[in-house]
Amino acid sequence: MNDRPLPPLALLAGGLSTRLRSITTTIPKSMVSVAGVPFIDHQLRLLVRQGIRKVVLCIGYLGEQIESHVGDGARFGCSVFYARDGITLRGTGGAIRNALPLLGDHFFVMYGDSYLPIDFKLVYDGFLSSAMPGLMTVFRNENRWDKSNVAYDQGRILAYDKVNRTPDMQYIDYGLGILSTESFVPWMQTETFDLAAVYSALVRVRRLCGFETLNRFYEIGTPDGLHETDQMLSNIC
């Protein structure tokens, strides 16, 4: 299966970046400097190395700066398209629903503040083998880098909740998923909603498979995370 072309990726880059407000009052989080360049540069280079050739950037807050900087993506080695929130931010789920016409039958989803050293092709193989409409990558976090929110066992997501956490939740949503367009059917008439609602609905009907990675995630959503990711990328660039 590893020779199959990878599907498009929706990159969620439209949030308000409230936890980095001292930095993001005039720039979106994707444009924050990390190891000397905007963070979006690192993400796109990572995606291209992993075999992603089409990226749909879901933009909102100050998104015109991202669009001006990235353009059509040619200089990064990929094709970049844009789904714009408009005046009202749609939430992570609403942003993807808005982008569906650009994404096809199924697609990767990644958060705009994440840097994920994972083999995308293996994740895609896992999705195809599962014959399920959704996949969530998970990492055994045990509340180390953030609050764990997933109960997982042998390829199955047993529970997922970002608010009502339970002791059996030893894993965390790693930040990379694969979803089919059919997963969004219940929300086709809904403008604003969170991606967590889509994942939770799939868990309830046992239609969300899991893929465990042993590689920890990096993020720039918090000051501590930004500092750590800056150090990591500075060492490898």
C-alpha cells in the first residue's frame, strides 16, 4: 500500500491564538517565527517530505497574511488552496466542512500549531485497512505534555472527550487524523462547530479507528510549546 498517492490535507490555521496573545495581536499563529522562519514554512516542508502534494489551508484570523506568504505553495513543492472562514470564525469542524469541495472523498486533517514527526504513509495504510470513515492518531501521553483525552486499545478509540476526562484516558489526540466526507453529513447545515464533535460522533458508533505513534508531538500553541519547538527545529535546520 505504501506506493499509493496520499490524499489532500486540510491544515487548520484559522484560530485566534489566544494563548499566544502577546505575539499574535498583529500576526496569525502560522506566521510566528520559529527557528528563523514562519512556522507554516516548517509545516509545509514536513508535509512535502512525507508525500503530501495538496494542502488546503483553512484560514480565518489574519489569514490574508498566510495567503500572501505561502501563495500557491509551489516554492515548497506542493499545491496550496484556501478555504476562508469569512467574517465569523467557523470553528475547526466548520472550517473543514467549508473546505470539503476542495478535499475529495477522504483527507488528512492537521492542526495549524502542530509539528508531527510521524510516517504519514503508514497512517494512511492504517486508515485504508480499517475500512472505517475516520482515523485518529494517538500518543501515550499520560498527562505529560497536555491533558490526556483518549482511551485507546489495539487500534480502537474507546472514548474521546476534551472536557470530561476519565482515568482510563492515557492517550492524547496527536493532532493528525483522516476523515471521509461522509463523516460530516450530520453537520452539512451547521456553520460553526468543533472537529471534536465529529470525532466523538464516530466514537459513539464505533467507527473511529486509532493509529498509535511512539514519536512525541511538538506544538506552538502555548509559550512553553513554542519555546521547545523553536529549540527542536533550530537543532535540525
